[in-house]
Amino acid sequence: MTRGDEEKTAAHTAAMPAYTLAAAMMIASGSIHAVVNAIVKGGRDKMAARAFTDAAAAIILLPAILIVPLPHGAWGWLAASALGHAIYLYALIRAYQVADFTAAYPVLRGTAPVVTALATIGWLGEPATVAQVAGIALIAGAMLTLTVGRHIGRAALGWSLLTGVTIAAYTVIDARGVRAAPTPTSYIVWLFVLMGGVVLVMFGTASKGAIFAQVRRGWRPGAIAGALSIVTYGLALSALALGPTAPLAALRETGMVTALLIGIFALGERVTGRRALAVLGILAGAALIVAR
């Protein structure tokens, strides 16, 4: 073995623990994300539920802006991410207003890893192994098969696809931004604070102030979902600071397994052979990505 080969082997060995940690973070993030979406979907007023979620997260993290460094070098990424998240959240709420949770969620989450992979591997040239690409495709395909045989109208499909594309967009943006900021924590804190303000203004304007009449009834689930949002996306951004975007973003979609469990045990939905097969496909894709 040459000296160059030895150096490559040593670098690969040193990188493995960081990637394993990042993968574990993304898998945990995906499960928590499914819980947050179930809380939002379960609210009577979907727009108010999402507004309270992001406002709660912003309030929780607001004092931290006095502690973390200013995100110099990442302001442009933060602005782009806030815009991307605003479009994503509006499309998400519209999808949930016109479709069942188990119909819309697989489409919007299944679209995201494919678009993310095309952007980061094909356009930005980030590295990925054959196994990782196969795992991304397997996860996306397994999730999209969950929509086969289900009734999903054109409007629901359109909003779900738009949501998936914007998820991919802000994932790529945030992967760049969190690496450009002085620390990942700085980017995470400022992103949540900015998002809280943007979402309140956007949904407050869209509802002509009607969402604020729901504060008394919706602040408790909003506070819970807001705290969980910090955990889920904080884990995701921390993971993206450690490893390649496309495979890690795809791992977050393993949260569909949690979403299915919520549908079965909390919403009383029936387990079909297709759903069981899709879960196995998601887990197999995750195994390929983690194995590298």
C-alpha cells in the first residue's frame, strides 16, 4: 500500500464516526418531523397550527441570539432559506387542507430526496457512492408507492409536489448555509427566529388576522410542536454540517415509517401489504445509505 493509499484509508476511517453520527441524527430527525406534521394535520385550523408552531420555536430560541455568534457569511443563505420555508409551509398547509395525511405525506416527502440528489450530486457535484444513490432511489420509490391506489386529486397532488420541491430547495440552501456560518448553532438559532416572524406575518396576512383568534385554543399543541421542530430541524442541520447532503437528506425520509405508525395506532388506519412492503423498502434504502 502506498503512502497516498494509507492517507486515504486513514481519512476515510476518521470520517466514519462523523458520518454515522450524522446518519443517526437524520433518522431521529425524520421520526420527530412526522410527529410535528401529525400535530399540525390534527389541528382544526391548519394554518393557525403551523403559525403557532413556528412562532413558539422562535420565542423559545429568541434569547439565544444574544449568546450565539452572528451568522456572518450566511446571511444570504438565511434569507433564501426563509423564503424557501415560507413557500414550503404555504404549500404544505394547502396540501393538508385538500388531502389525507397518509396521501399527501408520502408524495411530498418522497419527492424531496430525488430532487435533492439531482441538485447536489448532479448540479453541485457532491460525492455519493453507488450504494447511496441506490438507497435514495429505493426510499423515494417505496414512499411514492404508498400513493398507488389512493385517491388524490390534482390540486392535492400539485400542492404535495410543490411542497416536495421546496423541501429539496431549502435543504440544499441550509446545507450550504450551516457550513458557511461561524457555528451550526448560530445558523440554527437565527433561522428559527427569522422563520417565526416570516410565518406569522405570512399566515396572519393570508387569514386576514383570523389565526390570532385561535391562540387560546391552539397555543399548547403549538408550543409542543414548536419545541419538537427545534429538535427535528436542529438535528437535521447539525447532520448536514457533518456529511454529504443527498444521502443524509434521504435518510430523513425514514420518518415515513413513524408517520405510518401514527396513522395505524393514532388514526386507526389499516395496514395493507403495500404499506408493509413500502416500509421494508424505506428501511432497506436507509441501510444502503448508512452502509455507504
